Amino acid sequence: MFRKINGKNIAVDVFGEGEALLLIHGLGGSSNSWRPLINEFSGNFKIIAPDLPSAAGSELDPELSISSLAHDMISLLDEMDIEKAHIVGHSMGTIVCQHMAAIAPKKVIDLILLGPLAQPPEPARAALQDRAALARSEGMTAIADTIADVALSKETKLKMANVQGFVREMIIRQNPEGYAQSCNALSKATQADPTLIKCPCLLITGDEDVVAPEANVEVLCQQLPDAEMHVLQQCGHWTATEKPTEVNGYVRNFYKL
């Protein structure tokens, strides 16, 4: 269903009952990327899985930024009368999560960050702007082909080819203008002040993650006051999609279920 949040129509899926668990996808993602967690935990939580503005089924936002996304997600919780929530993010969504925890700490019970980033490294900023231009000029096919190749582990592509097809399909169906808006927003992202993030945090990355390499995630983990980190073997950047059983296990332990 759609919810009107800060003047924008945002597609939101809701599953289960209980404490709120908000899932924030990454660049090129959608609510569908969270199916492993939805199936595993909808008996424990009220799971809220939006398509971010400018992504998938949600309305485009020409003013899109990481800050606007953080405020939209806080407003979504307010609109649903949710006082506080567990929050899980992937990739770009992890930056949104960190900003939410910094600006509205009473809203955030804890954070789980998959393929986490503090902010894009400097070389990636220009590359993201180039990708935005490519989406606008040529559409999503070449971008989807590239990401489905380089962002997944060798094992995933060899043994779980349908995962590669799913990632490609999710990206290729994005609105090119919306994807470009998201790329530009990510290219300008800055790190949330980690000292303001007081809640417990779980960070998970893959040993073949070229977007969130282990060394970078270790630095972020050390900056956060209350964080633990795990590295999945033979896993690329699409963490929960490539290693759903392992991710669900770490999530279950973190939530003490």
C-alpha cells in the first residue's frame, strides 16, 4: 500500500505483529530484497519494508538526499504511530540508518547494518555521478548487468545463479530517473556523527564485498560506541540475499530470540 509521507507517495509493505522492525534497502533495491528476513521474523515483529522515495514503486523525489531519506523514514514511523523501532539497513540504507540514530535516538532501539558504509569513499563519488548520467542516457540494462556481476561473490554466481538473476531484475526494473536521483544522493552522502549513535549495532559484511570491504567496516565498527561485527565467507555485497541463513542466525542472536 502507499502512504503519504512528507508529501510523497511511498510504497510500504507490512508483515506480522509485535515490536516494529523497519527495513531500509540500498541503492537499486526494493522491499523485495528483504524477503529472507521477512519470512524468518514476521512471527516476532511487525516488519515495515518501504520502497525508498525514487526507488522501485515509490514516487520520485527530485530533492532526494540521505538527510531527506532519514527524515522520511522517521516520519513514516510517526505516521504509523510507532514510538520506536529496530532498524535494519543494507548498503546505502545503512547510511540512512546511522543518520536516523544520530538525529532521533529515541526512535531507534538498535541497528543492524548489512554491507555497511559510513559514507562513499572519494573515488566512488564521481563514479556514482557517472552512473547517474548513464542511467539517464542509456537506461538500466548495462548498470544491472555490471552490478549483478561485480557485486556478488564467485560462489553466489556459480551455485545460486537465480540470486544473480534476482539482483539484475530488481535493478533493471528501477526507474532510470529515480535511480539517477538515488546515485546523486549517495554521491553527496556524509557520515553521521558516530558518537551520537548510542544504541547497540550489529555490522555484517562479506569477505568478497567490494562496496563495504572488511577493513572499512572494521573502522566503522570501532567508531561506534556499542557495536559488533561479523564477516561472512564467500559473500559479496548483497548480504541477506546471498547468505540468508547465516544473516538470519546473526540477527536472531542479536535480538536474543
